[in-house]
Amino acid sequence: YELTNGRKFTLLSRWTAAVIKTDGKWKISAIHNGVNFVDNPLLAETRKSRKYFLALGVVAGLAAGILIPWSPY
């Protein structure tokens, strides 16, 4: 999986296929490909950045809470 910013992630996938023999030749009649959208490297990266933004928000909130009362306006 490649993001628009160039970062690449490898997602493990599983696939199945159903084949049928017609006129002496094997042909694919159905195919299914799937990945685990609940637990994958892309979500793990998002979870890591969530902690970073939480810490940044706490620091910004504390700074605003301390500096705004001292504002002359």
C-alpha cells in the first residue's frame, strides 16, 4: 500500500479462488482478495501519531491556560 506522500506499507492479505473445468480447460469462476482492515501497519502508524498529537494538545492547552489570564486584553 503506497500513500500519496510516498510512504509504503506492506499489508498481509489472503485470497481464494474457485475454478471450474469447461471444455477441458480450467477457468477461474470467482476470486476473492482481502486484508485485515482492523489490525494492520497503517493503523498502527495512526495509533502512534495519536499519542503525539494528544501530548501536543495537552502542552498547548496548558500553555494557553497559563498565558491567557496574563493577557492585557
